[in-house]
Amino acid sequence: MIYLDHNATTPPAPAVAQAMLSALSGAWANPSSQHAPGEEARRALAAARATAARALGCKPAELIFTSGATEAGHLAVLGLHAAAGGRGRLVFGAVEHAGQLRLAHALAARGIAVDFIAVHADGTLDLDSAARLIGPGVALVSLMAANNETGVLMPVAAVRELARAAGARMHVDATQLAGKLPFDFTALGVDAVSLSAHKLRGPKGAGALLLRQGCAIVPQLFGSQERHRRGGTENLPAIAGFAAALARLGDAQHDLAREAARQAALRDMLEQGLRRALPAVHVFSAQAPRLPGTSYLRFGRLPAEVVLQRLGQLGVAASSGAACSSGGSEPSHVLAAMGVPRDEALAAVRLSLGETTTAQNIGHVVAGLPPLLAPLLEDDMPAHRTHDATLEP
């Protein structure tokens, strides 16, 4: 199977599995226990925290381990807003991850003032919209660094300055950025950043909120762990795996800039090859600054499930967008915010590359997919014919 769904999750690196097994067998005790096995687990936790902090450019005390980016992002929004007395407007990007948007809408339903920064037709953030919305009375701005569907990079620095001028806190969802492009928490200069281990070859069930030292937050899970900021016994095997995944990013054997350039070249090879073979191919956000390995495209108006079926015949795993919302009958909220018509949005397929993607993998797709789709594209099949018998293999 050729795996082209790295934005959904990444295969754990061998060093990650090894670190997790070591923690399971050698540091299995509760790190809060006051005995020798507990002390051993406590040392392992401290070592993992130090390793992760070095890789992320933060202080160990600024790192709060969580179950993943969803929890980390919710802790940032709810905890920072509560620390402001629950007062002030909240501002989100319009194309945030579905988990953050659902939180935003839930807060709005409770009567909290919530606004959304618009995007342009190419998926880039509308800074004029941001400037209009971020001003006096704003408590928190929450913005993703890179979109999980289009791969578009957001102008974090420009929005950060708007937030600072307004006296607002700023949270950045760096789930898709970390591990793909250089990342440093201190250099980013924001108050909080959420991350997830499984997006950078670590395990599922581990994530982190990086919280600037001195920044007050109200915990959402109460307990003495993580400096009283996130209660619950630490998932030490997953944390050890997370740290091992992050350690790889600073390893001399893993040049992040070189790997990013390699993936960008493969992405361009994929898009150019498909466009040459199938003129109906459209790449969303093609001219915008993007993550190196993300390609979001449509094949005319062929429904995404038809294209994914043909990719499956080629032995290729891909998705129609975010893994948590793909497979439904509603179009992507990201494409809707970009003004993409419904039938075109329902045709969107995401191919996301990673460390394990090779030129041979891309060549296989470019050579094998066009012959399978060309007969279907002759009629430029509308989305409502998804279940037409003529689509069956």
C-alpha cells in the first residue's frame, strides 16, 4: 500500500516504538508515587520533558503534556479565556480544524462573543478581516499555523502583532506545521501552541500545550500533575514516544529543511504529472504558500469517493480531507469558506506526502490514475450521480 495520508496521521518511527516499549517495561510505575519505581518513572518523565522542550524551543516548565492537539487547543481557549475572567471576545480563523470550530460554536451558543477571520479564495488569511476583528475587547485569538486540508500557511506573525496591539492572548495550532517545517516556540512569540505527536511520527494519544512562562491559565482537568495545569496520571509510554519523535527532528541524520524540499519536489511532480495527463485536474491553493507535502485537488467534478475508489484499486491510501470529517455528505468547511461551489468541494481529494513517500510512489500514481479516471471525466460527471451504476468497477 502506498500511503498518501500523512496529514491524517504518520507511521510511528522505529525509535518511537522502541522508546514506548522501554517505558512500558522499565518505567511503568506512577510518576507521582513516592517509592523507588515511582521515582524511576518520574525521572523518565523529566527526561522526556527535557528532550521535548529542547526540540520545541521552549522551557520544560512551559510544556504541558496532553492527550493530543484537540485537548491542548481546548485547554488553551477555555483556560486562557477563563483566566481573563471569562470576559472579552474570542477570534478564530474561519478554516480552523473542525475540533476548534466546534468549540467556537459551542462557546457562541453559551452567549460568548465569537468572531471568525475570513479567508481569500485561495485559502490565505484575509488580514484586513483580521485587523477589523482584532481590537479592544478581544481576550484571545486562536489561529492555525498551517491548514490541514489545503496546506496553506497562515501569517502568524502578522496576526500576533494585531493581538499584541489589542492586549489579547494568542494561541496557535501548530499541529500540521511541527515536524514538517522549522518550529521554535520562543521565536514564534505567542502565548500558547498546541501540538499532536501522531502528526510527526509519534504515537496517538499524546500531545502538548506550550504555554509561555508567566501566562495564567485555568485548568480544565483538575489535579496535581503538569504543575496543576492538567490533571490525570501521565501517559508515560506515549510521552516517551512523543519525545523520541521530537528528538529525531534535531538529529543530524534528519535535515528538516532538506526533507521539506524533497517533499515539495515530489508534490510538484505529482500535481504537474496529473495536470498534464488530465486537463480537468484543479489544485486548490496552488499559488499560495503551502506545506511541502500537501496537495488538495479535484478531478473535474468527479465525487471524491469515486476518485478514492480508483486510488484504492492502485493500492494508494488517501482521503477526501480531514480524517475526522471525511466520508460525510457535507462539503469541507475549509472550501466553503473559500467560496468553492458545493459540487466542486465534494470532489476534493487530499494527497499528503511524508518521509516514507518516494519518487516511485508518485510515479505510480501519475502513471496509473489517469487511465482509470479519463473515461469518467469525458462526461464531467456531476456530484449528484455518485451512486450511478456506471461508476462501479
